[in-house]
Amino acid sequence: MERIVEINQLTKKFGSQVAVDEVSFSVDKGTILGLLGPNGAGKSTTINMITGLLKKTAGEIKLFGKEASEKNRDLRKKIGVVPQELAIYHDLSAEENVRYFGGLYGLRGQKLKDATEKALKAVGLWERKKDKSATFSGGMQRRLNIAMAIVHEPEFVIMDEPTVGIDTQSRNYILETIEKMRAEGKTLIYTSHYMEEVERLADTIVVIDHGKVIATGTEAELVNLVTDQKNITITVANPQAVNLAEIEEQSGVIQTSLQEQQLVVTVSVESNALNRLLMQLIKQGVEVDSVDQQRIDLETVFLNLTGRNLRDK
Ligand code: ADP
Ligand code: MG
């Protein structure tokens, strides 16, 4: 598989403060990497070194297999950057903003016209193309910022907290835009401190705190780092029918307890025991009223790994 990004021991110091501390990760073509961490973790600093906005203190950055320090114009055309700070000209209309950026990437004439239309449609702003961006809500401005970053149809897109502080509708638009880009085979790095978004979008999650990578993996792999067990709670109508000994013999089942109508089965996280458990209960003639699975989310993972909450409370 083609590697789009590979960073190795990347470090950034501001004076004596180490904002990014030997961070390493890689992103394969067609996948989404979610960079998850609280405010001040070093997400933007990492992103800004990858895009060349900030000079690295140490380490290695490879983009499309090439050392990124070479000032390579072809490379820039393949990358779209949505910065954390908006980069919009408020006196221009949505269309003019997008056209301007398309022009910077060398698009002209009909090509520029078509690309502008496609980008504005992708973020749901085509109907508002003639309106000055100053009249847009915060969420619409964020969406415009994305259209400006993808007008040249880059293969690889970096988005820095594109959904912070915006309305639900705009947020959904942006998440859907990202999902569509993945479906088209694009590669993405996405930073966020919203774990729900990262869970929904990211193929690989890099958890970062105080400039350091704390954990890397899929959501399931990260959950496995902090616990290998979870509880399934089943409410049953006829507890006398439950055969606990038989349930305990099943693979993946660690322990069971039955109190009145509540059957609690502790299973290993990886075991996918729920289906087998329900089949077994049905065989035993047990009437199941409700099932509840303990959810171990990234918030729990983060708390376990760092002793802190992901979000400022
Ligand atoms: P995040 O994007 O995860 O919220 P940042 O990368 O913006 O975090 O910041 C990481 C750390 O580096 C913070 O402590 C921040 O104050 C510091 N920092 C960021 N940019 C600068 C800068 N230009 N000069 C000095 N310190 C900075
Ligand atoms: Mg940031």
C-alpha cells in the first residue's frame, strides 16, 4: 500500500517549550488518520509542520514518498489544507473566494469554473455562491474554507479542527463531505478533540497529549489497551430458566452473575460474544427483555492513559 505521509520523530520547540515531542505516524493512501487530543496537545503544530507553514526543529517528514523539505510545486498541488484559522476574504462572495484559490493552483477558464462549482456543491454552498462571505454563519464560513482547500481536487487533504464551535447542520455537512472524499479514495488527516467524530471517521487514531503520541491504532485496538473486558447486561423475564454454568463454558465469557432479573455477563472485548450468548439463552428457553452493552469510548481510553479528560470540563 502506498504511503502518503510518513513522519518520524517530528519535534517542534518554541524556545524551551517542546510543543511536539518526537511524534511518529504514517498514513496510507485512501485512509483517514484522526489526530485526537485536548487543546494545546500539539495537533496544529504537527499539522503546520507537515504543510510547511512551520519549520520543524527535528525529525523527518515524507509526503508521497519524498522528503517534504524539498520545495516541490507538484507536491503542493496534490495537497489541500483546511487551517484552524479561517482564511476567507470577507468582502468577496463565496464563489469569488473559491475561484481565487483555484486560480492560485493554476486552474483557468472552464476548468476553474467547473472546479469552483464542484467544490461549492460539495459543501452545500452552491445556492449561496453570490453572497458575500461576511454574511455567512460560522459554520458556513468553515464550509467555504473547505471548498477553497479542495477546489484543485487534491489527493490528500489535511483538516485542522474543521467543526469547532459550529451548528449541527454544518457539522453534518462537513462530516459527510469527508466521508465522500474517502469513498473517492482520497487520503485525509483530521484533527479534533471531539472523540465521537474521530470514532466515526478515522481508520487510524493517533492520541496525542503534551506533544507526545500516547497511543496509535484503530478504535478497537485503543480500547484493548485499557481493558480487555466488558459487561453485557441482559434483563430476563424468567431467570429460573438461566443455566449459568453452561454460559460460563462459552469462549470469551469470563464470569457471570444473576440477580433477580438481571443477568450480567463479563466477556472479553474481542470475543463478539453477544450473538452466541443470545442464541444460547434462547435455547435455554430464556425470555430476553432487554440487552445493554457497556461502551468503552475514546474518552475512557484517554482518561485511562493520561488521567485527564479529553475535553475541558
Ligand atoms: P492544539 O492544536 O493541539 O490545540 P497547538 O499545536 O496549537 O495545540 O499548541 C501546542 C503547544 O504549543 C501549546 O502549548 C501552545 O501554547 C504552544 N504553541 C503553539 N504555537 C506556538 C507559537 N507560535 N509560539 C509559542 N508557543 C506556541
Ligand atoms: Mg489546534
